[in-house]
Amino acid sequence: MIDHAPEGRTELVVDPALPAVPEIYFNAARLDRSMALCTKDYVLVAAPRAERIT
């Protein structure tokens, strides 16, 4: 859950296929910098809800 949403907490939702991807990439607060993160670690820390996204 993300605490800084204007109307309370926002739930993090990801595509159920995400765990099949070994690494994911994020912009690290700047558009000219990115970071890679092991998907297993991301899911462990962020604890997102998996839902089909269409």
C-alpha cells in the first residue's frame, strides 16, 4: 500500500504475468536514470495485488 495518496491509501496492482519477468526497471526519480530490480524482491517488498489488466 502507498501512504501518500491524497484520499488515503492506494493499492498497488500488477499484472499476474509480472512474476515471470526476471527483472523490472524503474525510473529512479529522474527520467535520465533507471534502476533494475529482481522481480521476486519487488513482489516480496511491495506485496502488490495481482489482477488481470486489460
